[in-house]
Amino acid sequence: MILTELKQKQAFSRYYDEAPEAQIARIQQLKADMGPDLLLVAHHYQKDEVVQFADARGDSLKLAQIAAENHTAKQIVFCGVHFMAETADILTRDEQRVYLPDPMAGCSMADMANAYQLTDAWQALTARLGDDIIPVTYVNSTAAIKAFVGQHGGVVVTSGNARQIVTWALRQAKHLLFLPDQHLGRNTALALGVPASAIGLWHAQEARLDSAPGADLRVILWDGYCSVHQQFTVAQIAGLRAKYPAIKVIVHSECQHAVVAEADAAGSTRDLIDYIHQAPAGTRIAVGTDNNLVGRLMRENPDKKVMYLNPMSCACILMNRIDLPHLAWTMDQLAAGRQANQITVAPDTAKWAKKALDRMLELSRA
Ligand code: 13P
Ligand code: SF4
């Protein structure tokens, strides 16, 4: 077993010695050979060298919708991160297979909440607040977290539908536990008029709830965050506004609330793309999100002055793990009939996680 893995690793490392042109030509040919049996999707943060092959690209919501609606592809190559591929596996039919070109492409935010911590948190919170609590998880979470949420009557949200779904969830229960991204949770709750004093913070490592004294808690946030979006600051926005008074600043809703409050708009990757497409020619727009996407927006919108909110911030290193060699290797494995890097969610976890995802898809249609 160890010898087989070692051989596979050695075989893979050769892909970094091969000319990119050869890999591009081979992927194109294999895609043509597989026809509709293969669906290759890419998240907006993927590199151009990967995105060029995508049959569809999208934000997390669109990629989940595609997975739920496509019943023809036998093999789905998912160029994104692990939780997205898990979501696709849950939403596709049993006979459809989902592959992640590099299984190490995780999401550090999704890893900030595990099912043991959530079980502990749930016990502590229900003991303190009673059981009129609805759990709501950001799609950037493991399948096990989604399953817990599905089993407890809750729902999944993405940054593209957070307001709509949280509005629904706030009507279902007195308290709402939002995990794992405290920033998306806080930005959404405040935008919906929940007072800051009614928002508490659950410290997962310490199993401790922080809230204002005597607070009438409506929303409890898990203390997770995205290390890419933590890098954007109010000072960066102020610096650009001082230099370019007419500039528009748009940021992903995973940014801290102070940053979102200073920006002209905030939303999902799709919202950011739409904002730029709809802006009049000549508009200068600074974008606070993964730099792979911002770079592409700069190239695709030459009539606008699109720029980085923080040119020094990193692209998401986890999204970046998927590259041309990993994609070429995955395609070669598929062509050879090998199920390499297939992502599968255990049936019982998938059953409950699907409940929370289906609820989201249903509410997003409304
Ligand atoms: P979107 O759903 O907005 O594409 O965001 C996914 C993500 O991981 C942002 O960091
Ligand atoms: Fe996760 Fe942040 Fe990367 Fe998005 S940008 S996949 S939230 S680590």
C-alpha cells in the first residue's frame, strides 16, 4: 500500500517537468473524448491555467446548483476546495463521481469547526438559552457540520443568499447559531437590523460564550474567519480614497464588519463580478478578495480601472493548490479508468447534510 502511494507520488512529480503546452493539449483532447460524460467546473478563485478548461465557473451557490441539476455527467472534476467537492458529491446522484484534483485543497475556515466542538457548543447553548435555537452553517464547512445542522432543522447559506436565508431562519427560532464564519454572520445579522448587543460570540476552543451583560441574544456567531479576507483593513480603504476620491471599493462579505461598513458594496464573488460588469466605463474600483479573481477581473474589464484593495495580500493558497499539473494528472487517471482523488461523503452524513442543502436550494428559488 505504502509502495503504491510512493510510486503514485513519483509518477505525479513528473508532471511538473512536462511542458504546459503538452498538458493543455492533452486535457483538451481528453475533454473532447469524454464529451458530456465529463463536467469540469471551477470556482472563481481558480487560476487561469485551470479556469480555461471549465465548462462552468461560479460562486459556491452556482456550483452547488449545477451539481444538483446536472444528471448527465458521470464524472465531475471539481476545481475548487474540499467542502465544495463534498457538497457536489452530496447533491449529485449516487452513480455520479466527483474528483478534486488535489485533495489537500481544503479551506482553513471550514476546518475551524468540527462536529465534536459543535456538539459541545450545542449542549452548552441549549442548557443556557433553551432549545429554541436554529443552527445555520455557511457552506464553507465540513459535511459533518452540515449533517448536524440538517439533523437539527437548520440550513446552509452561501455568501450569495445569506440575507434571504438568515431572514427565514430568524423567523423559525428565537436564537440562531451561525457557523463557522463570524464575519459573514455578523455582516448579515447587522444588515438585517439585528442590534449589535443581541449578537454573541462563541469561542470554540474555549467553549465560552461572549455577550453583552444582560443581552437579549438573537444571534450567536462561531469564532471562525477566513485568513485571506482578514487581510483587508479600513486603513487600506482610507488610503485609496485619499488618493482617488471617486474610487469605489467592493469587498467579499467574509471581510470584517468595519471593512464592509466602509466599502461601497459587499457580497459573494458573483456579486463582486456583477458590480464591475454593471459599473460605467472608466470607473475605478478596488476589490477586496482573492487576488486570482481580482487579477482576472482586471484583465477582463479593460474599460474599467479595476485594482487590488491590497496588492500585498495573498491569493487563497488552498484554492491555488489546484494547478495545471494536478488537473492533467487527474484527467490522465480518469482516462486510464482510475478513480483518483474521488471525494465521497459517507451515506448517513450525506443524508442529513443534504437536508440542510436542499432547504437552502429551495429557499434560494423562492
Ligand atoms: P463565494 O461563494 O462568494 O464564491 O465564496 C467562496 C469563498 O470561499 C470565499 O472565500
Ligand atoms: Fe476558505 Fe478563505 Fe480560501 Fe475561501 S478564501 S476557500 S474561505 S480559506
